[in-house]
Amino acid sequence: MTDEAAARSGRGQRGWRRAAQEALYGPGGFYRRPEGPAGHFRTSVHASPLFAHAVARLLRRVDEALGRPDTLDFVDMGAGRGELVTAVLAALPAGVAARARGYAVELAARPAGLDERITWLSAPPKAVTGLLFANEWLDNVPVDVAEVDPAGVPRLVLVAADGTERLGEPVSGADADWLARWWPLPAEQGLRAEIGRPRDLAWAAAVERVERGLAVAVDYAHTAGARPPFGTLTGFREGHGTAPVPDGSCDITAHVALDACAAAPAEASPPARLLTQRDALHALDITGARPPLTLASTDPAAYMRALASAGEAAELTAPDGLGGFGWLLQPVGVPDPLA
């Protein structure tokens, strides 16, 4: 292709971060659709009510670590249609529920019929005492994509609304510094990386809102030494993976460099910790253990309920599925409730 033809084909192209931001959150964007995320993909929240019960159990542990404050905050980041915050509040014992305040942080409009106890916000509260929980939020913070050109130079990938890509300028400045530290690209043509700096900043800003308590991010993740060589940018529509096209027709997501996010908050104390969802849910008493066979003869109905619950727990903790998700725990002024 000649330079002139390349220029013509690149009309309307911009970096993936800007393109995805508009496609997901702009007027008529994917996340503003009435069906919400649950209409297109299944998260742990939708897989089983056990997940919300585990988060409620974690909130109770945070409550204990805080000394049972007069008000206990639960902040659901990227709340979708409020499914998690609704279920967590419902799972709390009456004494804790009476002190709990639920916040749903979401750019889409408040859904009709949502529990009036839940405050609907476009950004987290300025001061949080309790648990800030970000389930599959960071993977939808848009990022730019870098690709190594034939000369071995990482360049920004530009994209048009139909998904057509071309290489732009070399990565520079703070983004180049981020790549060098967290995702260095060998000089091999075609290798790609997602530049996670916007996620680091988003996470640090969220943690800054927590005065005392715990911030948790749960997401598809990778860490240094195991970065995917061609990145993870993908799309989802109606329950199926698809090519990422920034036209508002599909979700656009990429796995999260959670180790970089963990290092982002300034002067965090105690330090952040990374673990798998499997280990986190085991620590919250979600194990997937089958009920004893003796229960089948003494109380068949209870046995069947316990068996169904064990199956749901097994899905949430499967190491090659939801159990392989990363959990980033950042305590603020309290001991790690899962330590």
C-alpha cells in the first residue's frame, strides 16, 4: 500500500483508548443499553448467588476490622444494573444491614425498581468507610494498544469504527515508561501489549476514596512474566466472543495487569495482595465440597439443595474458569481481612 493510500484508509482512525471510550460509554454506547451487561455476558455475580453471599461475608469481616462503625459503606464499582449491591445488602444480617449504606457506581441510568436504599452514582463517594468492590470494572477501563513494527519499534495501534487497524506514532512519554516497566516488548514484529496506565490511575483514584476499610478489584488478569505476547483485546456480544469493533455493538475488553494496578496507590498501608478467586472464595468458605451421601437418605431435599450449591461453588472456583480470576486486595488502615 502506498503512503497516500494508507493515509486515505486511516481516515477516522484513533487510538483504541479513545475509540473504546466512545463505543462503550458515549451516547448510545454499549454500556448504556437497557439490557445491561447481563444481556451479553455472565460474570460471577450472575453465575450464582453464592458470590454475593461471599462478598457479604467479606463486608462483615471488614466491619469487624473497623470496630463496627455507625455506618458501613459498600461500594459496587461498575455496578451494571445493581445486581451485586442488591444481593449483598439482602445477604447481611439485620444488625449489619441496619448500618450498611449501598452505593452503585455506574455511568448508565439508574434502573427502575432498584432498592431505594441504594445510592446511584457516576463516581465513587468521596469518603468510604467499608468495602469498595470492583468486579470486572478495570477490564472495561479503555486502554491504548501498542504493536511492534518491522523496525522493532512499539507504535500505537489506530482503529476505525469498523475495526480496521493501522500503526500510528511510536509510543512515547508516560505510556512508553509504563511499557518499559510493566510490559516490555521484544523487538519482534507483530507483538502487542495493552498499555494499562489508565487502569492504574483509575484504581489509585478509587483506593484514594477509601478512608478506612478494603478495596478489592476482581478481573481477568495477568502479571509480569506471563504477559500474553499478542495482548488480550477482544469483544463480547450476546454471550459470545467476537472481534473488537468500536461501533457500540459489542463489549470491548482486555485483561488487566493487576500487578501494575497494585503498585499504583501511593503510600498504601498495609501493602496490596494478589490472589486467585479460587483462593479468595475458599477463604470466604465457598469451597465446592460435595455434601455427605448420608444426607441423601436422611433428608433428600436438603441433599439436592446442597448438591446444587456445591456445583455453583465449583463453577465459581474452577481454576481454569472463574476461579482463575485475579483478586487485588488493598486494605486501608485495617488488617487484611483474608490474611
